[in-house]
Amino acid sequence: MGVLMDGIVFGESPRWRDGLLWFSDWGAGRVFSVAADGTPKVEAEVASFPMCIDFLPDGRLLVVSSAKRQLLRREPDGSFVPHADLAPVSTKPWNDIVVNGDGNAYVNSIGFDFPGEEFAPRIVVLVTHDGMVTPVADGLAFPNGMAITADERR
């Protein structure tokens, strides 16, 4: 197996959608899609570290912007709008995201400035399809790599 794409600074948040591999490159501040033949496309530029992605059921891209402490939504015209304000819950970096079939997102905050600040546990929130933010788990040690089971019960 060969290299699909090179030159990635800090790749994260891989997603498979519509026959393309999508991921964020934290170091470059870009979201890429890559076709099976290795053809990359810059889908978005978001100045944020970290910056993770997932999709709403209707296909719109969600981007966790730690820099803005927001969950951003890409509209059909390509513009980004705030989907949810995460700052009132935590001013520490926001990181990973996973979206269920109803369009509800789970987003985590790692609890400390990474890298550099001393470790501190933090939180996972539920962001409903209409942008309401509710804490659902707290005291977690670097919550990362979240997934939703196929039956969406966990």
C-alpha cells in the first residue's frame, strides 16, 4: 500500500463520506478531502489548533474551532456560520467531535492548553441540532477519540 497524501503537518479527525477521506490538518489550518486516487482538495481553511470535524445528517460540515470556542457549520454556499457557542462552558481548547443520526454532536474540551499547560480533566457536551449546549460528562482525563455505537445507544 502506498502513500495516499504527503505533506500533512498534523492530521486528525478522519471521516469517510461520499467516497472521500476527509480530515483536518491542524498544522496547516485546513480541512481536506482526498479521493481514492490520492487527489486532495482543500475544503476549508480554519485558523485553529485543535480543529476536528464531522458532518450533520444533511451533509453539512461541522468544524470545532478551538480558537473561536465555537462549533462552526458550513452552509451550502461554502460560508461558515456559528452552530454553537462553546465558550460559556469552557474557555480551554475544544477538540474532538462525533455526530449522531439525529444531528446531535458530542464535543469535548481537554481541560488545559495543549501543549504547555499542566494536565487537568474536563468535559463532554451535547450540542443539539439547533445549537443548544449541555454538559453530559465531566472530570474526564483528556476525552478524545469519541464514537457512537451503531445502535446509537452509547
